[in-house]
Amino acid sequence: MTTTLELAQRYAAEIISLRRALHQVPEYDLDLPKTQALILEALEDLDLEITLGKELSSITAVLRGRGGPGPVVLLRGDMDALPVTERVDVPFKSTHPGLMHACGHDLHVAGLVGAVKILHELRDQLTGDVVFMFQPGEETTGGAPIMIHEGLLEVAGRRVDSAYCLHVQSAGDPLGMWNSKPGPVMAAADQLSVRVVGAGAHGSEPFHGKDPIPVACEMVIALQTMVTRQFDVFDPVVLTVGRIAGGTKENIIPDDAFFDATVRTFSPETGAKVREASVRLVENLAAAHGLTAEVDYRVGYPVTVNDEAEFVFARQAIVDLFGAERFRERAHAECGAEDMSFVLNEVPGAYVNLSACGADDWHHAADNHSPLADFDDSVLADGAALLAELAVRRLSRGIS
């Protein structure tokens, strides 16, 4: 029987070509018409049941196994790019000014198309169905929950049993190295926005007003103290103020000041505690100075959690296909966030990383989201092979 690795090599040149076409037309957020068109063209000759998204440019494709009824496996690839101006000098550079596939989603899409083609050849042996999730909006508003709302998890006629995806990285590991971990693998991401409301006055006579600037600054420092003194270091919290603004001129005390922060946590309990503690802190600090604070705390992506059994299953597939020397178990979760978390909250699955770093000095190569992030697409066949292999093995295991 032809293996998934052998089939992946057969399609390697084709999916590398697709990746480079996708790289030239990066699109942002939920509306990705050119990306969607390229994917549909790549899938047009295959026996698939295709559904297009209503609120976003998603593609959901169902491949029916011919080996009899069985589980439903979901494989995901995110499609969207970033508002980054590319500084990598390649022949297939972005043609959309100010947009770049700086997080490797073009590789995710091409790899998933490769997995579709591999599994399509193996469909006579598949005892169950495979759902392919081509998803916009991972970097922004969260395309995954929209696709779930539109019926993603039931599109095969019965609920998805397991879900898998991979993410490429442009730094941090040698080319071709896989990594992941059981349990929490990526953080939850919330947003804290604060408006400190005071009263304007002349800068030479601050006692005639209520200056929001020093109060906002005090809040920023106090939030860092809150993190270190109210939260367990072994259930970490990262709170970063990325924007602070207020005022128009050095000698004018403004009416208000603003700051925005990202909050990263690794458990629902700590996430809820941060929300309560941070809102209480800024409101009370404002009141202590005779001002008020308008606080908007927005809950974003949840923690991305690898099911323990599914992690072991995915790790074994990687070791069997590529060798134990190409897998590294992460010691810690990443502080980045992922909307694959919404899928993994609904069904058990695994999220794994694959290094596409072609640089010899992979420790210091430009990382994902950098305008200099450079992804070596020679790993595409391996990515497609693993996704297909996970589906084949999970379907052969039957409904558990």
C-alpha cells in the first residue's frame, strides 16, 4: 500500500507552487476572495462536498471514506495574512502592499490541500469521513467560532470526533523539527481597555483640574504589581500595556487618558480572576485620586488545550513517520493565542508545530509576524503527510 509520505512527495511540487501563489496575494481578516478562489481551483477535480461560509470566506470540504462508517476527523488550515510590509526578497513576494503571510498561513493552506489530495487517493480505505477546515480570521476577529456557528462540527452529518492542525514557525527550531506538549499549549488572550476620566486645566496649575496622566501611569505600574503579587507564578499571567495616550500639548492637562493591554493566561480560573482584579484595581485607583475609570474588559480566545491522549497519538505518528530525533516536547506553553482553541474546546484533538526555518542560526532567525519572517516551504510535504496520517490512523481506530 502506498504510504502517506510517498503520496506527499508525489504532490510536493504542486503544493509548493500553490503556497507561492498564495504568498503573493495575502488577504486580511474574514474576507479572502483571492485566497478562497485559489483553494477552490486546487480542489475542483476532487470528489468532495464543499460548503462556503456565509459570514466569511471559509471553505469546508467533506471527504467521504468508502471503507464503511466510522468517526469524523477534522483537519484545519488557517488562511489569513497580517498587516505587515514584507521585507523578504523572494521571487513570489507579496503583491498586496502592506500585507504579508508573516505567520505562515500560506503554508498551512497548501499543506492542507496536500492532505486532501493524499486522503482522496486513499478514500477506498478510509472507514469514516474527513472534514477539511479552511479558515479565515485567525489573526483578527476569530474565524473559528463563526465557522462553528455555521455548522462546521456537524457538516458531515454527525459530529466531529477529533481535530488536528499544525502551525509552522520561522525560528526557534532547526528545519523540519516538530514540537508540542500535552495540556495547555497556547494562552488565552483577553483585552483590557481603560479610559481615565479627569478634568482639564492649565499645566501650570494642576490643582485646578484632575490630571488623568499620572493616574494612568500609576495604573500601568500597579497592574504589573498585581500580576506578581496576586497570581501563582506556576499558573502564569502576562499583562502588557501596548498603547497609552493622552493630551495634545505639554502645558495642557487633558480631560482623559487611555491605555490598552493584552492579558494572557493559561487556565479559565486565572483568566476570570485577572478580569475581576484588574477592573477593581483601575476603578479604585481612579477613585483614590478623585477621578473615574471607564473599563472595557473583553474576553478573547480561550486557552488552546491539547487532549492528553490525542497528544500522545499525534506524537507517535510524528515519531513513526519522521523519527524520534525530529520531535521535541515543549517544556512550557506559548504565550501566543490561537482560535483553534474554540474547536479544541468542543472536541478532543492536538495542535503541533513544525519548523520551517531554513536559516542555520535558527536561534536568531526572524520569528513569525516579523516582516523578515522567511518560511522554507520544503517542509510542506511533511506537513501534508502528517495531517493525512493522523486522519488515516484516527479513522482506523474507530469510534471510541
